[in-house]
Amino acid sequence: MAGRTGRRAPFIGYLLMGAAALAGCTRETPYAAPVFLFQSSYAAQQGGVPVLLDNAAWWAGFKDPVLDALVARALRDNLDLAIATERVAEARANLQAVPGAALLTPSAGISRSKGAGAAPQTRSEASLGLAWMFDPYGARREQIKAADARVEVADAEVDAARLLLLFNLANAYVDLRYSQRLLQIRQEELRARQQMVALTRTLLEQRSATELDLMQTEARLAEAEARLPALRAAIQGRKYQIGTLLGMAPGTLDINLDSTARQPLAALATGVGIPADLLRNRPDIRIAERLYYASVAEIGAARADLYPRLSLGGAITLASIGGSEGVEYRFGPSLVLPAFPDGARRATVSARESRARQAHASWKSTVLEAILEVETALQDYAGNSAAVQASRKAERLYRDAAELTRDMVTQDGATIRDIIDAEESVIDASLMLAENLRQQARSFVSLNVGLGAGNSYSQAAAAPGK
């Protein structure tokens, strides 16, 4: 409708009444959060009340200040975490980019024209346009739901990136300390073999050993020396890896990784049970659930395209031509009917429905995988803890046996071969203990990360001294 009087045509009211009636016939797809029976699938809860692993800073259980400092720096400076955070900003911007239901479009302009034999004329014009889309089938509402869900997905992906960072950093630190312990063991082996060469030479002078014994002990000494360079290189490589996780170039890390070089020892009772509902804390499960939610919302947006669209629009224009001023306005409804045939649009709806079913199956698969990871980590942690205790005992007994054997050699109660075998047993026991400590620490890391512990640990809380 256009004119200067503001008179309304009667059919506008009828269209508005019809649009209001359409609003009650929404084709919005209802959403119900997916449910999985965790309890019936969780075998670890046997006997007694399970203990919750509710400590966010689980790495503090290692009681290692160096690791604490590394975590604080990584949460602040890691580049992958920074990228994930920027994706949240992008998702929020996309949410704001969903077109609004009502739009105002102001405009202004001025022009000057001159016809043949006529005086020049100046035309100035200011206009304010209005467009309002009536949304009875919820297309825009569903678009907002889907975009909002993807913001939540991006938020959960930040938590997932934080967990992955903690997992990689903790394991790299555990492996660094393991490599440093291997170097210590091999250096102890080197010193023991140097002592053995000296002892063999003494016994040779006393005619209690042979040239062959001396050659064998010297060969074993050279073998021990040959193992050290590769271990030192492995240690340096672990340091480079840790520096990279902290967003630093290799070799520039200013945290001393050589002091107090002991293997991390996890502190957790081996009989702990973890309620499976705690798995809902995992970011990957939250991501899968929100993607399913977004897929359901996109079904509603696609179905809305099957139905008519009603909009109201208009403009008010103030114009001045050659000193003469006037106001013009127009206002009226617009009804857009869907084109036929509508097979392509219906196929789009079917594709969105299939995508939603895929998202639901993906959520279930993610939950099952999470349960498997936690179950496996619990079993690994219990097994590795038992192995640590047994290997500690074995190492202690082998060291005592080696001391007795050395005493017996000086008293002609044992041979060079006996002490070599005894020392080899000590080295093997020490290596086994180091490996079991490494595996126990790694299973402790896997268990906490599998439970999603620490995924929302704040950078402020991670600062040293907090």
C-alpha cells in the first residue's frame, strides 16, 4: 500500500489473522536429550561406594613442582589452545550473523540534474525502510538453535583441546623422566663395569682370572658406553617436545628439566571405582550431544522451506525537489508460496533427518568409547601399580644378591661370571622398575583424561602459587 493518508486495506488484517493461525501449526522438530544407561555398562563399580576423582588438577597428585609449572605455562601459551579459543569467537560471530526477524534500512541521497533549456534542479531524499519476516514455522528460530549449539560445540572443543594438551604434556614429562632414569641406570651400569674391569685386572695379576675374562669385561664396558649417546639424544628430544607444547621454539625453554629428575609416582588407591555418569564430563561427549542437537534443529529449518513465507515491509521517504517537499510511504504484506514440484526440498529434509540419526549414533559410539577408555585405564593402573610393588622387591633382592656375590669373589667363593650375572640381574630389575613406574604414571594420566578431569581448569588457577 502506498500513499499519503495512512488508509489500510482490509485484506491486510485478514492476512495477519491467517499468519497468526499458521503460527500454531509449527513444524518444529522436538528435541530430547539422548540417554545412555551408564550404570548397567560399568563393570568397575564392585563392592562399596566408589570414590569420585573430582580433583580438577589431577597432575598435582604427582607432587612435582616442575610439572605444575609446565602445566601453568602450557595452559597460558599453547598455540592449539589459542586456536580453539578463537574458534569460539568465530562461532559466536556466526550466531550473531543469523538475520533478524525485523530489519531497518535507512538511506539518504542528493542529486542535481539539468534538462535542455530548463533550470537546474536539486533533489534530496531520506528514506527509512522496514522489513519484518513472520516466522510461523520456526525457520529462523531453528537456525538460531543450530548456531547456538555450535557455539557450545566450540566451547567444548576448547575443553577437549585443554585435555589433549594435558595428556600430551603429562605423558611427555613422564617419558622425559623415564629416559633420564634410564640414563642414570646405564651410568650406574657403566661404573659397575669399570669396577669390574679393574677387579678383573687385579684378579689376573693374582692368577685368579684369565685374559679371556679381562677381554669380556672390557667388551661389556664398551657396550655400556655405546648405549649412552642415544639416551642423551632421547632426553633432549623430550625436552624439545615439552617446549613446543608450551608454545616455545625447541631449546628455548627456561624451566630447568634436569633438577630433581625423579620419575613421577601416581597416588591413587588401586581399588577406586568411578561412577559412569562422571563420563558426562568428557568434552567429546558434550560435543557429540550438541552436534546431535544442531542436526535436529536443522531438520526444522529445512521443513520450514516447504511452507509459505509471510513478510511485512514498507518505507517512509522524505523528498525535496526544487524547494518542494513531500512525504511518501508504502506498507503492505508479502506472501511467498513455495515453488512446485518440491521434491528437492523434501529430499533436503530427508537428508537432514539422516544426518540427525547419524549424529545420534555418533553420540552413542562416543559414549561407548569413553566407557572403554576408562575401564581400560582402570585395569591398566591397577595392574601397573601391582607390577611396581613387585619390581621394587625384585630390584632390592637382586642388589643384595650382587653385594654378596662381590664379597664371595674376593674370597674365591664365586667367579667373575657369577658377579657379571648378578650385576646384569640388578640392571634388568632396575630397568623393569623404571618401565613399570612409567606405565603406572601413563595409565594414571589416561584415567584422568578419560574421565574428563581438568577439562575446565582455568588458566588463572594454573598460575604458580595458586
